[in-house]
Amino acid sequence: MAVGMWNDTAFTRRFGLRYPIVQGPFGGGASSVALAAAVSNAGGLGSFGAHALAPAAITRTVAELRARTDRPFNLNLWVPLPEEAGLRFTPASFEAALALLRPYLRELGAPEPAFQERAGQDFDAQIAAVLVARPPVLSFVFGAPSPAVMAALRERGILTVGAATTVDEARHIEAAGFDAVVASGSDAGGHRPTFLRPAEESLTGTFSLVPQVVDAVRIPVIAAGGVADARGVAAALALGAAAAQLGTAFLACDESNASEGHKRTLVSPDARWTTLTRLFSGRHARGVRNRLITELRAHEADVPPYPLQNWLTQGLRAAAGASGHPELQSLWSGQAAGLVRRRAAADLMAALVAALDAPR
């Protein structure tokens, strides 16, 4: 399947990588230092989803990654959406949202969360920690931070990657001064990183989106969504992308921090059926359709927005994962899950490289 000098691209040159392969960052605790380091050590760009981490945890994570790899790695943060600033629970809205989850918490024997008004991390404090820790790469989803933040990152030599679900968003990312942009198609698992229009209006498929973004911007484009094996990487490169990002394939790897039930689901026939849902976090994300999604589908519009719903469901998700109840947890997955299998991250990287190096 050799595609010329497939590993010599604008992205590998700019980011100092051996291969144009990016491990998608996972939020919600599914990232691990072991996984990110394994991918980086194998020549790709390992990633760690840090949006839920407090500043001290960001500092610790960067130090742990540096201890495990001397290669570039990527930390990922979420840019707060303006409409979510200052969101608070009232006692009434908290009780209404909790009432939907109470039967499942009782089924799992998990405690109910106590009322609190606000949720989520302080983005400014996270950025301050990043500026001190200086990871080699910092990626953002849900838009771009302020020009002052972008300037501070450049001053410290931190390379930046943004995410786009439309051509307009890709142009916005380029104008903000990012070093590369992820073109995230609707086939991708996990959260839709839409920020200019509603997620429901930003659902272009990966292999329609990628060439349009390539034509629209000058910075390297990373194709994401529906890429789970060497064929997907080759197709992304053929469409003009300078790298491919694999999420679900790495999520199923031994080193990922996804629950055992989540990993089993990803390699089962159930993973053929994914859907977009707001039920777990308050933002649209693609995951395997399961019992909780089916039973609460009629309440999609009723759940509070992120970060309130994300905080409210964290105990439920953790309890379901720990007790082996994948039917009640968020099973983030892309539409190419039928192509993934369980293995070590280094073995996945080796398989991708061998297939791409092989003559056609």
C-alpha cells in the first residue's frame, strides 16, 4: 500500500515526527500517559485529553509524559463556549436533571451527587499551568483561545493544533495562528468540536470535508473520523491531508484508560450502531447506542448543557464502568469501530507502518 514517501509531510516536518499518525485525545478519563507515550515512542503523536484536569494535574501529567518519552506529545484542552459561561444549577434544575439519572444510580448502587451550583475547570488556570509546563504540542477543540493566549504559546515554542468540522471553522483556526488543523468529520467518535454553528448543522463526512479544508487553508490538515487502519490513513493522505488522526482504534488498545466493558464493546458487533447524543455531557458526542441512550432519548433536549450535565453524570459513568455495565456508560466510538481490534498501541503503530510501507 506504499504511498510514495508517505511519512514525509508538512505535518511530520513541522512537528518533528517520524510518521503522520496522531492518536486522538480522549476526555472523561480515557486518556493515559502509557498510551500517549507508546504512540509517541513509536513515531506518531501521542495525545492526552486534559480538559477535565485541574492545573496541578496538568503539571503532573506533562512531567509524567516527559519521563516516559523524549518524543513530541500533545495535550488537549477545550475552549469554553461563550454561551456556557457562568452556567449554574438552581435547586430546581438540579433536581429535574438528577431525577432522570436516579433510577440508574440506584440500579448501580452508586451515591447521588450532592447539589452544587457550578461545575468544570477554570480554563485560564489550566492555560497558566500549560504555559509553565510547556508541553511540545497543545491542541484545542471548540474554537480558539484569545490572541493573547496564542501569542504566549508561540513565545514558549508550544506548537498548536485546532479542530474544525466545517471549512469556515478551518479558516477561523488558520486565522487564529494555529500550526495545524484537524478536519473532524461526522464519522468521528466522541464530542463534535463544532464552534461556529450548531453541531447538528456541522455534520460533513470526513472524506467530503478533508479535501475542501485542504483547498481552503495553507496550514497542515489532519484528517479525523472514520480512520481506523492503514487504508484510512492512505486515503486521508491521498485527499491532501498531511496526517491522519485515529481515535477509536487507539481507544481499544491495551494502554487506554477506557473501561474493560467499553473496550469489549468497541470490538463487538454492537459498535456498528453509533449515534450522536447530549445525554452524558450536555454536548453532542458520538457513541455506541446503548440502553441509557435508548431509554432517555426523548429527554435529549431536557438535559442541562455542558459542563453541568458532564459533572452530574460523572459518578454514574464511573460506577457503570467499574461494575461492568457498559449499557449505562458513555461508549464513545467512531463509525469505523468495526475495523478495530484489541492490541498494544505499539503493535497498532507497527501494523499501520508496515501496511503503508508495503508495495501495492
